[in-house]
Amino acid sequence: MSAVVTTVIAALSAFAAVGSVFLYLHYGRRSELAAAREEALALAETRRQVIGDLQGHLESLERRHKRLKADCERRTRELQTALDTTWTQAREEAYRTQHFYTAALSDLLNDLRTDLERIPPDVEAALVRIRRLLAGERPAA
């Protein structure tokens, strides 16, 4: 009986060893799966945080863009108003200048007519006025 008992004990020990190896492999695999699951969850949390940060940054950039766009539109309106004012002033200055030169020409022509209508006509004074104008002297304002 001792040979049978020894054989049974040896068989049970071998069976227990094989079972232990299978259990070790099974639970080792399970712990690897659990570790992989925990790592995936950690990565998902990191990804969620990164996405949250990026969304916050995007919202900040959108607010800044809106503010800059409003500033740009306001500045454009201001510049358009300044341009319109400048155009109006330039038009008025051109009108005044034209009016001044028209008045000066009218005065000159009246003076020339007066010189030429005298009896005897003062042609020399009229020619002096014309020569001064041709030499580039401007009439007094």
C-alpha cells in the first residue's frame, strides 16, 4: 500500500503543481489585464484633461478674436470718419484756393482794364503787371 499511496501522493502533487501553474498563469494574465485596464483609464483621464485644457484655450482665443475684431471694426469706423473729414476739409480748401485765385485774377483783369481804359491808355503799366506775373510774382492776398 505504501507504493500506491506514494504514487497517489506524487500524482496529486504533480496535479497540484500543474494546477498551480495554470492558476498562476490565469491570475497573472488577469493582473496584466487589470494593469492594462488601469493604464488605459489613466490615459483616458490624461486625454480628458488635455482636451479640457485645449477647449479652454480655444474659448480664450475665440474671445480674444471677437474682442480684436470689434476693435478692428471700431478703428475702421474711426479711420473712415477721419478720412471723410479730411476729404471734406480738402474740398473746402480747394474751393477756397480756387475762389482766392479767381478773385486775384478778377482783380488783376480789372486793374489791367482800368490801365487800358484810361485816356491815354497806360499800356506800360499793364505790361509791367503782365511781366511781373510771367516772372512768377504772385499777387498780394
